[in-house]
Amino acid sequence: MAYLMGIDLGTSSLKVIVIDAEGNLKAQAARSHKFDSPEIGFAEQDVTVWWEACCAAVRQAIDLLGAPAEEIKAVSFSGQMHGAVLLDSELRPVRPAILHCDARSAQQVAHMERVLGADLIQRVVLNPIYTGFLLPSLLWVREVEPHNYRRTRYAILPKDYLKLKLSDRITSDYSDASATLAFDIKQGSWSREILQRLDVPEEILPECYATTEPIGRVTRAAAEATGLAVGTLVVNGGGDQIMQAIGAGAVNPGMATVNIGSSGQVCFQCDRPIANPRLNTNTFCGFSKERWITMGATMSAGLSLAWFNSLFPHTDYEELNREVAKIRPGSGGLVFLPYLNGERTPHVNPNLRGMFVGMNPETDRYQLARAVMEGVAFSLRECLEVCWDLGLTTSELIASGGGARSAPWLQIQADVYNLPLRVSAVEEQAGLGAAIAAGVGAGIFKSINEGCQAAVKYKEEMYLPSKVNHELYTEYYQLFKEAFSATRGVMERAAQLGRATGVYY
């Protein structure tokens, strides 16, 4: 029997999924982890935590599979995008990885905007310059930690570190590389113009290949650590947005997904790179040089609900969903602004902060929880509207991520967006996308489309928008936007004071 493994490195967990050659789910395993925040606005993690989680989850998945490891023909990857993993000449980590939700590099962002200029950013980068992306994080290390920068031989992306540990090869793919701000999106290669202006050597960055391209094989040391067989094919993989779309079956132009993970995204498949003059969306390369995605991103989606629930000693998510479903749209006049880590689309502002508006003495935990869900949906509607203004359309959205496990959150989204939501039968879409890519790399599937036809299935129930609820949510959505406009300066000032004064003595 032939099996295929997908490994998904997320912000808060690592997940492993195994399918057979017919696309059937055969095993899955996961390990949770938390990122560190040594200072307000910092988000980083020791990369050895990822490797330990990978080894443990892969071993568990193989045990659950109950088949010899030699029958796993290929493994591929999905990973959180943008983060900076810095390695020395002996491939050891120089410092903890700086993650996508990190906000420390505001000064480097401003420097990049000045040095690159509006024309180059519009023509080559096609994206806003934002904190947490690899290039500004690298420049921060160069300026603030010059001793670490001098030791840095390679700057790679999070999933590519796990690939290196498995195969002893440093590589990346077009999708993940295009999310570094150092890549020419149209040409599909590192931009010498960007790197030369910023005095960053191109050789510090990895070679790039298509998502489905084999890049190596599992080494003996990696086999001993993970339980995989020596020589198992390692296939390149891609950034989590691209792999989630594959795992959801959204791989053709005109298809779109909405994802609620730690962050949230609305992602449209495109057959050309979409330029946005306002630079408040992201356009990245897809799984090959002929595909692109355009997406709007909100920084704190599932993270907002996870933060809220962490304030209570115990959270039963089934009970939470039952109670939230009983509450009418609008949560009794509550509005939540989900800007815990700043915001990308449409505001491109790392200095925003979260806020509840409309609390009263009768407000309870479940009303607040529903308001969090609604606030995230409003933020994603803003992402949708920006994409619609660029001419991107879709007749339905395919929901993915942890938010797709909550029936009331799915209905809230359908009502807020006024679009039907379809949900895939396999919950771990990014891992499934990676397993499909592994199958293409191994020759088991002829193409991504064929792999999707075999492996992607949807639940029978679709979430259809309610006209009455949508009309009510349209009023709340306007209130959401007015609350932002009225308090933007307050949120920015709160962020500045918080950084300056800290929390504890």
C-alpha cells in the first residue's frame, strides 16, 4: 500500500496527516506549542520546539497508521508564512525565529519604504511593507543584534527548517518566498533590485522550486528521530494559505476560501498577479509559476477567541458553541474590534489594539464570545470588500481552519458576508494539501487537480445566509467601522503607552 504524509507547521500547533493513494484519510496527529513574547509586540519561538513536535507527531501518526514506515512514499509541508529563521554556517539556529505576528520591526518597515520607494513596491513587491515579514525582521536583527546578523549564513522560512532537518537540504517554494518582501512576484525569483537597495546578499536566501517538486530524501538521522524510513521522498510544499486552498479543493481561478486559524484570511485563486494600488491586500505566488493568490488578512482571528477563552479557568467548546448559537445576531449591542496584534487588511497598521464596545451590567461570557466571533467576521468582510473592489468575485466560500469547526461561527460568517459557505470533510486542510503535494511529487497523482479530485470531499451541509440576519449584520458592520474610525487614535496611543510602560514592576 502507498501512503502520503503532510506536515503542517502552524503558529500554535504542528499537525500531521496521512492519506492513502485513493485520497482517504488514514491517520492524523498533532502537538501544540505556544510562541514566546519576551517584550510587548514581540512574537518568536525556539525552532527546536518545532522539530521536537514534528518528531513526536510523525511517530504518533505512523503508529496510528499501523503500516510499515516504508509504505509512506513521500512527505511534504505546509507552514506559517513570513517568519524569519536564521541559521549559521553549520545550520544551527542563531536566535529564536521571529514570527509573522511580530511587530518589532516598525522602524525597518519605514526604512524599507524610503529606500525602495513607491514605484518599486508597486511594480515588484506588490504587497504592503509590514512587520513580521522575513525581510524587515532580518533588517531588525542586522540593526539591533549585529552579533547575530554576522553569524547568519541562511535566512529561511519556518516550514523550510523542518524540511532541512528531514533532508539536509535548504530550499523554499515560490509561495513562501513570495511572502518575504524580497521576491519578484511577477518573475517568480528573488529580486536583486530589492536586495541590492537594502544591501542584503542574495546567497543568504534559499533556492526556490515549485510546491510539488521533490527536493531530497529523509536522512538516516532524521529517520531515527521521526520513525520515517530512510530515503522517503521529501517534496517541497508551500505556505499555509496555498496548502489550505489545495486541501479545500480551491485551486482554480475564481475559487475562494475563508480561513480562521490564529490569523484569518480571505484568499482568491488567480491566473495573474493582481496589483492593488492601495497595497492593503497581499498578492503571492501559488503552487506553481502559473498561479497566484490575492488575499486579505486579519491578524487576530482564532487568536481573539483563544485569548478570550484563556481568561476563564475552563472552556468546553461544545458548550460554548451551544450557548453562542442561542444568542441573537449583534450579541445584545456588543461590537468587538479584533486588533490584538494590529491589523493588515485594510488598515496595514501594527499599532492597533483590541476593544469591546457596548458592554452593560447584563453582558455575560457567551455574549462576549459571540461578539468576538462577529468581530472577526466583520474584519474578514472588510478583507472581502477590498478584494471585490479589485474585481475578484466568487459564488461561494470554502471555509477552513479551526473556525470551520464551529457551526455558529460558520453561520455568522455566511450571514455577515451574504455568501454560502461550504466546509470540507477533512478538518486539517493545510495538512491534506501537503499530502496531495507529496502525492504529485511522488507520481501517485498526475497533478494538483487530480489529487484534489481524489482526496477533497465536502460535508453535505452548507451554511446559507439569512436575509434577515444579513440586514441586521449590515447595521452592526457599519457600527464596527464607525467604532474603528472613532477610536483609531486611542488604540494607537494605548499601544505606544503599553510598549513604553510594560505590565509588571
